[in-house]
Amino acid sequence: MMQTNVPISKRQIMKKSLAAAALLASASAGRAVTKVKKTSVRLGRPTFEKYQDPADYICIERLSPRVVLAYWLGTDRRCNLTAIQSSKGLAIIDTEMSPRIMAPIKERIEQVFRRNDWTYIINTHAHDNHAGGNSLFKGAVIVGHENLPEDMQWLIDKQVQPDWKRRDLDQMALTIRNLRAFLPQVAGNRANTRRIHGEIKFWELYTQDLQQGYEVVKPSLTFADRHTLDLGDLQLELVFFGKGHSISDTLVYIPQEKLLVTGAIAYQRGQLPEIGERSQLQDVHRFLAILDGFLAPDVKIDHVVPSHSPSLLKSDLRPVRDYYQKMLDAIQQARQESLTLEQTTQRLTVRNSFPNFRDPSPGHWAHGMQERNVRNLWRILGEEQQQPPQTEAAKD
């Protein structure tokens, strides 16, 4: 049984290889650029004859004079890193997969802002692409939820456990070979050629880091519920979402920018939210309360930055919130009707019950997410029913 809140590196790598084939078959290259009027810029035109410089694949999109998104260009590569400049220094939310991948992104951000005084590094969680480049930011304070150190341990384990490391290296070698095999099929398409070369370069750099080993730096500042970072002219409000996609999911709200960075909570439009193997009923209630808070009319949000897609709108949070509520209500009702887990799963398919979302095709890491969510929430509610009722003295 796959635990969705435990990172599985091989699963992620297979996803990238399969996504390359899908891209070439469907000409979906256009989704790598966010439509932000008159503010989206891409620096560093590549030399198509060589494709050797990692800087050729770093994309920068400016959301405001103080905020940029940075990401690595590839076939299914986008992972938004949100960089902020303030009167007290620079901050960044998430640090990609490893130091060699993060280094050219960091350099490009410093070029855009014309400064390198990094103050805070925030990790929204510890899955692939979010905390592997922390070691590059010497002297900065690394911030995350109190569960983040545990969540990051896998980044160390996969380097020191020989079998795990060998499996990942073998899988990356296969991925690179598969990507190279596609290049002749897109020889006349410069955009797709560039994306495939970007994907190849990404995995080559990560292979080097994994082969040689890289430092994993855990947070020096943690919080349990909420925490505000004061950057002078800006405040970064960190909010623990609950145990869902991971055990350390953190959202970051910047009221002065009307900006919400969701990590993987709003993964991309149309992707199912997660109820994880380690989620409890208090987490599901917390999901709803946090989303209700950000959906309130007096909370101003112009941009919602998800982990793996162009910017979304505040209204895109509504289907996520409603999904959790409908799942909770529907499974409670199914239990009251004495349905089995199998019957409940058949009732609550994506197609029948959640038209705002999609179930990815086999091979994608999120395939079967709905069945896992139903199973996990079924377990949660079953465990809750087994709890003995609290006495008045215990409540006091």
C-alpha cells in the first residue's frame, strides 16, 4: 500500500519520464508559461546548438516588484520557487531537489533582484523539489513546521542506504536514455527540444549530486501552528495546514502582496487534494478551517501560487475546500447506511462525484488518489467511532 505522504523518489522519476512522452504526443508545451500581463519575463536565451548551460533552463516570472517565481524548464518540470525581496533581505519559499539544481536558480534570482542578502528560507514540506537546496543559503534562517525535520529525513536516507541509492541512480539513467531517445522525434520543434534538454540536464545534475552526496540542512526555526516572519516592509504569515499531502504542509500568506503560496495543497488546477495515511480527523477539520479563513471576503488574495502549475486565483481554493467537506459528509453518510468500504469507493468516484477534478492516467504518481483518499477517510472515521466517549470530567 503506497503512503502518499512519504516521498518515493522512483515514483517521481517515472512520472517525469512518462510525462515527456505525453508532452511530445500532445504539443502541450504552452502550459510552461504563466499568463501574467506585462510582468512575465524569461531571461537567458539558450544556444540551441549546445544546450549545456543550466542557466538556459531557468525561467523567471515577475509577479510584482518584490516577488518573482522561478522554476526549471522541462517536460513536466515546473516547481514554483517564490522569491521575495524586502527591506530586511531576501526570502525564498522552497529550494528544489538538490544543490546543483538550485544553484543556477539562486544565481538568476540574485541577478534579477541585484542583491544576495538571503535572510529566510521556508520549506513548505520535504518532498521532491522543495527542500534539497537548503545548503546553498549559508547564514540564512531555515524555517518550517515542527514536523519538517522528520519529513526531511528521507533526503538523507536515500543517500546513505545503498539499495535505495542504486535504484534511484538506475532509474535516473533509464529516464535520461528515454528522454534522449525522444529527441529525434522533435528535431523540428525548438520549444519541445529545449524542454527535453532541460529535463535531461535536470536529471544529470541530480545524478551528480546523488552520486557524490549532498548536505541536507534541516530547519533551525520551527513552529507548531502559525508563525509570522517580519521582513520590515513585508510580513510572511506561515500557517500549518495539517497532515495531508505530507506531515509538514505549510502555506505562506503575504498580505502586502495579496499573495498566497500553497505548497502542494493546491497542487495544480484539477488535481485532487490529499487525505494522507497519517491524517487524522483533526487534520481534516483543520483543512476546512484554514481554507475557510483564506476564502473569507476580507482576506485579499490576487495570486495563489501552487507547487506545480502557473498561478491560480483565490476562487481556485473553493473546489479544494468543498472536496474535503463533501468527502467528510459522504463517508459519514455511507457509514450510517452501513455501506462497505468497497461500496463507498464505488459511490464516490471522481467521475460521478467530483467533476472539478480528474484522476490522472496510470503511471502518474497521483493515479488512484481518490481511492486512497476514500480509504484513508474511512479509516479515520472508523477510528473515531472506536474512541470511548469523553466524560464531563475529561472534557474539563
